[in-house]
Amino acid sequence: MDQPTPRPAPPGTEAPSVVCARCGAQSPAGAPPTWTCSVENGTRQYFCVDCARANLRAIEGRLDSAWW
């Protein structure tokens, strides 16, 4: 809510790399569609496929990642 909506990158530029907030895995070309995005305390966090699958119930229960 407090963050502006990201604008698409101009053609010919790469998306910034994204790091999993749980395990530190990196995606050099932006967040893949299989990654999960969560906004906690006004900060956007991304979680890789493995971390999202391992903590699916907590994510669906809307628990902050500090709880899982």
C-alpha cells in the first residue's frame, strides 16, 4: 500500500535481480511467476518455489514470515 506500483522496464533493459527472503536464492531476471510475493510491515518480500511450498499453510494463513 505504501509502495508505488512498479512500472514495466523499458524494452531492452533487464529486470532487477530478486532474492528469496527465506533462503537467499537469487533470480537474476526478476521474480519468476512461480515465486510468491508477500508484503510484510510495508516491505515487499519474495519467496522462492521451495520456501513457498515448505511454508504454504503459514502463507495461506497470512502469518508473517517471522512466525514460520
